Amino acid sequence: MGKPTLSHMFAYLKRIGVKLKPLTKEGIESEYFRRIYQVHSRDEVLQAIPVKSSHPTRRSR
């Protein structure tokens, strides 16, 4: 199975209601593959990671 054409990618994104701000080839392709494989953008993932407290840990001797 080959990679779909740009027009198919754009039609799919339009059908599921995704609004693309930069209409570039790379923007359409990256958003298409994010939606197909359910991959989140880097910023979304970093915001979802809980921040751990930075208290010192006790070392075993």
C-alpha cells in the first residue's frame, strides 16, 4: 500500500474537521499521519507529562 496523494490527505483532514493554518505540503502530510497513527505533537506530549518534584533522594550505602 503506497502513500496517498496530497489531495486525498487534504480531503480526509477536511472531512474529519481539521483546520490547517499553514497549507503547505509538509503541514498537510504531518497532520495526516498524526491523525492516522494517533500521534500527538511534541508540545502536547510535553504538557501531558507530570512534573516530578525535585527533592533529594536518599542513596543506599
